[in-house]
Amino acid sequence: MGLSVLPVLIGLLLALPLGWIAQRSGLFRSTFLGAAGLLYTIPSLALFVLLPLVLGTKILDPINVVAALTLYALALLVRTVSDGLDSVSPDVLQAASAMGYRALPRFLFVELPLAVPVIAAGLRVAVVSNVSIVSVAALVGTPQLGLLFTQGLQLRFLTPIVAGIVLCVVLAACLDGLVLFVARRLTPWQPKAR
């Protein structure tokens, strides 16, 4: 679970300022967001193998998995943060400026809270995506749920494979529900879903 959640949290912390920059970069916005999106096209197995060369770590080090999944989360969340900030009404921004909010406080206390529903939607995708991608790390020897798949294939035994699939789905559903719960708590003004 930690290998799925930690990279998303780090990715979100990095995506907030980068999404803010992308949203305000005007003509360079599409280039900036396109470059961030290209990170997601790198095959995960290749990234798990190349990162030790870049980071100077060992191939079995969990830091490689965290770094790779952080890049994937960042690729998804930069656009989400930018779109979330775009969803804030210009009238609200003008009202905040008229009340004396400067750029940073306006971002933290007005724009970001109003962008939470859009950001949470992207965060849900990133969390579920990371749960599925982290299972690939078993191919390079990082211990986690993906080991059930490799052991099942090596032993030609279906039970660990099915157990791994079920556990991945349950973990993804629980994390998705957690993100949804936190988003609802952060946005009490939003209408409740039926």
C-alpha cells in the first residue's frame, strides 16, 4: 500500500505548483502540459530498470519504484491541477482580489479549495493507476502484491494470481474511497451524491 500511496502524495505536492505555473503560462501551457503528459508514455518496466542508473540506487531498492510512480502521478496531476484552477470562476477571483487577497493567499485559500473536486477526480485516477502499475515492480524484484502474480506464473498455479487480482482491486477501491471521502470533507459546500 505504501508504494502506491506515497508516490501519489509526492506527485500531488509537486503538481500543485507546476499546475499553477501551467495554468498561468499562457502560450506555453499546451507545451508544458504536453511535456508533463509524455512522462506517462514511458513504459513502467523500462523506467524501473533505468532509474537505478539515474538515481545511483540498486535495482531492488524501493526508492526506484517510488520515483517511477511519482513521475506517473505527476504526469496525471499537473494537468488535473491546471484544469481544477481553470474551473474557478473569474468572478470569484475578482471578488477575492477586491477583498485584498494577494496571489499566494488567493491561491491557497480561494482557488485551491474551489479546485478540490477537479483535483480529487484526477487524484482518484492516479491512485488507482499506481495500484496497478506497482504490481509490475515485482518483475524487478521489489516485494509487494505483484509477487503473487510472478509466483503464480512460476508455479503455474492460478490461486496466487487470482488472489493478487482481488487484492489489487480491493486496495484500489479502498484508496479511491479514501480520496473521495477526503475530498467530500474538504468541500462541505458541494452537494452530496445520491
